[in-house]
Amino acid sequence: MVLHGFPTEKPLSSSSGSSSGNLSINLSFNEIQRKSSRESDDDEDAKHWGYEFFEIAEIKVNYPCTKIQWDPIIKAGGNLGSGSPTGASCERFASCGNSLKIWEVHMNSNDPNVICEKLSLPRSSKPNVDIDVHSLAPLTSLDWNKIDTNMIITSSIDTTCTVWDLNQGVAKTQLIAHDSEVFDVQFVAGSKDIFTSVGNDGSMRIFDLRSLKHSTIIYEPLPSAPNASMTSSQSQLNYPLLRVATSNIDEDIIAAIAANSSSIIIVDRRYPGLPLLTLEGHDRPVNSIKWHPTKQVLLSGSDDCQAFIWDLSSGEKSLIRSQHFQQYCENKWINGTNSTIKNNVIICPSAAHGENYEINNVSWNVTGDWFGLVCGKEFQGVKIKL
């Protein structure tokens, strides 16, 4: 199992609610499944074991998906797409791999549920030209704009980012974003014009669709210098940047992770250069990061089989450690001090959840009271109170 994503319209069930939860999961390299949650039939089991996830639809794909994302308009409720002649409800999500695809999940009350490919957008600068999708450079990531849901942006290993018009089914804009492969791209909070990207050159860049003649490099690796001394965190971050995550409540705050790095960098785009903060709690490479939907809280998953919660809402005061993590944090204190922050480095998370396998992907539900983890061949939903 490599990918999953909570939808935005329905949180997972809780002890005080009865609404069902839903999520989309890419279980393997050639299959997409859509799953839902339900409480155990046995109330006592539900108290101890929580909720059961079960498959309600799946479809095989010919090319590995690098990212999947639900249509953000679902957050407002209601059904999407054209539905079906029988009046079945419809949900929509996007995936990228060899091309950008839009899928619809038709929920039928009597017949089996169906995932249908609604739109496939192979990249071409020439309209009405047949393209061999196998000859195109793979797409590495996508982001569905929350302000204008007719717009999706994708990144590719061919150094470009492409903005798509879903209504017209065409590429609106394509730009060379980096000097080499672009690994991730995301719009900043509350904007349909400004986005950030990261790539193999190790830089993080800001673009504005209203003025594409210029871009701003807000982070890039430190230049190598003879006899220069660097901390372990600085040396770890001189790698390609793999993933970027823009805060959902602050348009200026951006997090990123580098290849083979156990550190997470937090950047304020108003102050290009060095990171605002570096989070160093993980012991092995970090694979995934996601911001809480309504709080300045970051979720991370790592090869150390740990999911960490980083509360960055009010600096050091917010990083109150529970007794469970006291010894863990003491072992990681820098220079034997009793502070969780030193030289803009945070070494202890606010909370943690451990699994038996490496955590490949993490995600929040819409209310932020659940987060999801992909680890091994399993998906885990975890209830949390912040």
C-alpha cells in the first residue's frame, strides 16, 4: 500500500456522531480502491478496536499513481459529476502518473459501486494531436485548487509544472519550474494564483500565475565550501526536496522534506534563505507530511515507524510533552539542555503514534480529529484530540 487520502466532506465516525467516513486508497502499483469506515457490529469491540474499513469500489490502472486527491468542492457537501441515469450519487477525485486523470465514484444503492475514468489529460503543447502516453515524462504530483476547483496543477520529471483547465480539458499554462526534475507542487492557502514547488535541484520556489516571468527561490541547499562545518541537520538537507506542504491557515508557512533525510524544514516565504525551523524528531527518513486542516499542526510519517504531531501554533509553549515522551525527548535534547528548541531546531514532537512497519503516507480528515496512515500493506485510522 503506497497512497491514501481522506475525502473532505465526511469525517470518520466518532463516539458522538453517526456519519460514515470515506477514503480513497491506492493499494498497489496497479489498483485504486475506494474504502469507507463503519463501526463494529459489537459495541464492546468498537470501544476497544474502533472502526472497520471495507472496500466499496476498485479499478485497475495501467500505470502507478504518484498522487491521488479528492475534489475539494466536496467539502461543501453534495454530490459531484453527472451522476448516473439511476440517480446514483457521485464523488470525484484526481490521480496522476503517466497523465492527469479525473475519476468519478458512482455510489449505487442496489448495483455494485463503480469507479469511472471521467477525463484523461496527457500533456501536449499541440491541440488535437494524438499522443502516446507511454512516451510522456511521468507526472510526480498534483494539487487541486481549493478556490477555483476548475484548476489543477501538476509537476513532472521533465522540469515543468502544468496548470489544467478541467472544464475545457486543456493545459492553460506550462512553465519550466526547476533546473531538473520537479517532485512536488502545491498552491498556497487561499490563493488560485500562487504556488510552490520543490525538486531534484534541492530548491523550493514560489510562482505567481499572474506574473510568470519571475519566480522566487525561498530555499536552496547551502553552497559547499572548503573546511566548512555544518550541523547534521544542515548536511542532511543538501539533498533533493521530495515533498512540500503549504499551511492551510497561513499562506506564508511551508514545510518540506528532503530525500533520505530525517529532518523537516519549515520556511516562511517572506524571508527567503534559511529555514524558519527544523524539526528533527525522527530517527530515519521522513516520507510524508501534512498540515492539519484548521490548526498550525504538522503530521509526519517516517521509516522509523513513527507518526509525529508537531504543534507549531505558538512556538515552544505549544510543545508540551506528555509523560510518555519525557524520556524520549530527554535522550534527544541538544547539549544536555532542557529546551525543545535550540538554534531554531525542534527535537521533540507534541505527540506520536507508533506502528510495526515504515509509514509511507499520512493524511488528515476534514475536521482534524482523525489522521490516516499507510504502513506496510495496511491503512490505519487514528483518533486524536488536540
